[in-house]
Amino acid sequence: MKKILFIASLFFCLANVYSQRSLKKADKLFADLAYVEAAASYEKYLEGEDQPGIKTMMNVADAYYYTGNMASALRWYTRLDEVLKGSMDDKYFNRYLQALKAEGHQTEADALLKKRLETKGDPVAIQRFINQKKHLDSLKLVTSNYTVTNLASNSNKADFGTAFYGDQIVYSSSKDTLQLGIKKYSWNDQPYLDLYVADRNASDGSFFNEQKFIPNNQTQYHNATLTFTADLKTVYYSANNVKKNDKLINSKNGTNNIEIIKGDVVNNELKNPKGVSFNHKDYSVSHPALSPDGTKLYFVSDMPGGYGDTDLYVSHIFSNGLLGTPKNLGPKINTAGREMFPFVKDSILYFSSDGHYGLGGLDVFESKKIKEDEFDEPKNIGQPVNSGFDDFAFIIDKDKKFGYFSSSRKEGKGDDDIYYFTRVDPPCNQLVSGKVTNIKFKMGINQADVKAYDKYGDVVASVQTKEDGTYQLEVPCGSTLKIEASKPNHTSAEKEVITTKKNGEEITNIDFELSNYADLIKKEGNVEKVDINPIFFEYNKWAITEQAAVELDKVVYIMKNFPSIIIKIESHTDSRGKDEYNLNLSKNRAQSTYDYIVARGIETSRIESVTGYGETMLKNHCTNGVKCTDEEHQINRRSDFIIVKR
């Protein structure tokens, strides 16, 4: 029995020793960035472990994450979250979210992020999440400006990181070569990256005549992600930190980092190569991008003092070519995650991030420059450029019509692929808003028509008012427009509006007041008359007074707004004075009102008759010889504008 127990104990000890050796091997592979082998070693070790350590779970999850195996990464990040009961730090939590999104669990990732932000009680972070999600959701409702194509020249290895080189393209690739015994990068078990130059087919963006770029000057390790000055004479590119004999220079912890090399390009040869002043063996400096005027160098680094895994920095380039002290672009741009692959066109910074809200993995964002070295809140450019996987290294031509980006999406041909895109400018629209009300009752008019006309008289937008009389029109930017409000049986009104060239801007308070036809007339039996106050003339005169003009303008107003109306004019006097005199006076006054109306643009054909009736059509008992008050006589002194057709 003792012998059996001894053998069992010995077996257990040997198994434990073997297990610990297996774990140490996996840890060393992970420390050496050999993530493909590390993941396999961790899995072998974990086969017999019911309760693996937290650090081990972190490492195996990261090993899969770094090599793009999101399904396996998600399996271990989920288990890690269960063990830590939701207390993962921001770095690991962000990777957990990206793995969820990559595997199609966007809703679950959003819910987890929202809950975490609410628990932290950070109002700035919560508002950023709300704004960025709202923006990305809005992009799903409109047709994308981008059309994306996978290039036929992509290999089954990593191809990414394009740069314009005149009419050519330079890019990075670990594609197979004919060289025997070529070195491989332990991170993903692929050959190290080389720089290639290719001619570009302008019709479809494809590459041809591909060959090594500066072939005699590339190291035997990584050579990637580059940028050129406008004259194409100077290049900045990323490479492993090496000695003059091409041997790696490692950091204190044994890691080899990336540095930026600057040099002159002469006949496909690199002259005067030299590392930039802020390269350091203990952290990486990479992904250089020049501002259009060549005065600033943007780059990526994990140097101490940043906000996350990698941050974006900028360094000023002085007239003597020296570089200034790097400046972090700050928390609007940088997050707890990865910010990488900057590219600057005009005043817009393009970059990739997995820390800002996105579709999963690295997404391409754009941020407008506010002032010196300060940019606005980044905006996700949406699908089809972005996906649930890493989308990065975005570049665009000077006219913003085409460009390239790289992606690890599933439908690609290899590890990372280069995609060509064409782009059309989105229509620049602005909003015009206001309210249409009834001029008499000051109430909003429901279902009034509001139309915008361009300079040619064509309708460019139309809408009906809501129940409260409000409306909102979407109209073209940079236009002079006529905005008209109308409704059947109502008057119409119009205003001129000049829009700016700022997309999305709103021009408010373009309000209109309309009159209902029924509010402009009065009925006497079956007869409709224009509703005006009595018109007063001076004694024994028929010239139009100011008071008369105000009332006659009401007649002109209704006739202009209802162009089918035909009227007849009738003028009456009271009984005081001789009958013949009153008849002539009423005729003269009727003619004066006619002349006034016609002078205001009303066609004569729309006035059927002009008649002065004197005292022949009194409205009360105040005939000749009857004593009446002034108020009673006033009833008979009137001018009527009778509607005979409408």
C-alpha cells in the first residue's frame, strides 16, 4: 500500500513539475512577444488546470488578442471577467469589449460599457459614450460616402500601411520571398515586414510593377509605416531598434522596440539614415506622419506618461530640420486603449483607435483641428471602412476622392489586407426652421405647405407644418433661397434666406403669418365683401387719405393672395346734400379707390365694375329731411368691395 501511495505521490510531483515548466515556457514566450507559440503553450498548460491564475488568464487572452484570434481571446476575457467579478482594469476591459464586438456581440458590449461608466460616475466619459454612439448610429441611417475594394495584390501574409509616393504607393508586407532561411517575427510567426513600392492603376486603385523600396537599406527586421515630405526627398519610416551591425537593441526587460528613421531618398536609395532624437530603447516610437506643410511630425508611442497602451504625439520640425520635444495630443484623442496610424490631410487628423467607441478592434476616426496641436472630439467614419476587426492606416488623396486603408476583417485574403476606397462628398445640407401662425389669432397653422425655391424657381425642399405650426426644412448649403409658406384658403408669405457652407447648421426663426380667407371677408346674406373699416374722405373731396390707404391695402392684400378673386367697387354717401352732388361725389370716390388698387398692381380685368350710388342705397331711415345723428349718417357713408368670383 505504501508503495502505491509513493508512486501516486511521485506521479503527482512529476506532473506538477512538468506543469510548472510548461507555464514558465509559456510565460517566456509571452515575454518574448512570441504570441502564437505562447497561446499554444498556455492552452497546453491550462488543460489540467481547473483554477488558473489571473495573470495566466490575462496572458493567454492577450496572446490571442494580439494575433487577431478574437474568438479564443473572448473565451478567456469572459472567464477573466467572471473571476474578477467585473473589476478588470480599463486596459483589459477595453480588450474584452473589442473581442465581443469582433464576434458580433455589439449590444452586449455596449451594455457592459454603459454599466461600467455609470458605476464609475464619470459624466464626461458617459457623455462621450452617448455622443459617439449617437453619431455612429446616425451613420447607419444614411448611404455611405465610401466604396471599398480588396486589392488583388494582397498576399496571404500581412499587407498594410500605405503611403503616397508621387503617382506610386509604398506599403509594408511580410509576403513570402524566394529567400531561404528568412527570419520570422515571433509575434505572429510571419516573416518580418519589408517596404515595397508599386505603380498605381488610377482607374481601380490596384498595384502593379511591385518591387522592394530602398532594398539595400532595409534592416533584416521590421521596416514599415512611412511618410514623405511634399518634395518626396525625405522619408520617415518605422523599423526595429538595431545596432549598426543590424543586431537588435533590446530594452531593460528584453523587449526590442520600434524607432523612427529619417533619411533622404535618392534614386531608390536611402541616404543619411538617422534615428530621430526622441527614439528610445525602452519604448517604441513609430507610425510617422507629416503635416501637409511639413512642419510637424505626428507619431505613435508607448512612452511613459501616456493615457493608454499607445498614444498619439506631435513634434514640431524646425527650419534646420531638428525636432522639438514630443507633445501628447491629450485626452480628447488618446484613451486607455490604442491610438495608432495617424494621417493628416488639410486640418483633419485621421487615426485608428480601439479606445473610442466603435464597431470593434481598431476603427478609423477623424478629428478636426481647433487650434495649434489641439483637435476636436473624434468622429468614427463608419462602415464600410470600419468593421468589427482592426481597420487602420487610412490615407486619402489631396482632393479626398480616393485612398487606402488596411484591415484584418474576415473576408480578407491574409493576415492584414490593403483596401482601396473611393469617396464622394456627402451633400452639404442645412436646416431652416420656424413657425407658421394665423395672423389674426396668433395660433399655429397645421399642415401649411413650406417650400424652398432656388434661384431658378425650382423647388429644392418642401414640408408641411406640424400641429403646432412648426416646420423644419433641409436645404442646400451656400444658396440664396426663397422660402414660401402657404395653405389652401389662406394667404401666402415668403422670405429670402441665404445659407452658409457649414454642413448641418440650422437657420432658425424663419416665421410666417398667414390669414385665413374667412378672416378677410364678411358676409351680408349671400354676398361676400372684403372686411375693412369704413373709408373716410375729407369733406367735399375724394383724394385717398392715409386712413383710406390702410383700408385699401387690405383689399390689395386679399386680391394678391387669392389671384382668382374678381370684385366690384361700390361707393355710397349719406342723404345730406343734393342728390346729384352726392351721386357725382360717390362716383369720384369710387374711381379714386379703383385707381389706388390698380396702381398697386391689380389687373383692371379683376375689377368688374366701379359704381357710385350716391344716396340711392341707404341702409337705414336717414333719408332727405329726416333728422339723424352723425353715427346714423355714418352707416350710409361707405365703400364696398364685393367679391363676385373667387
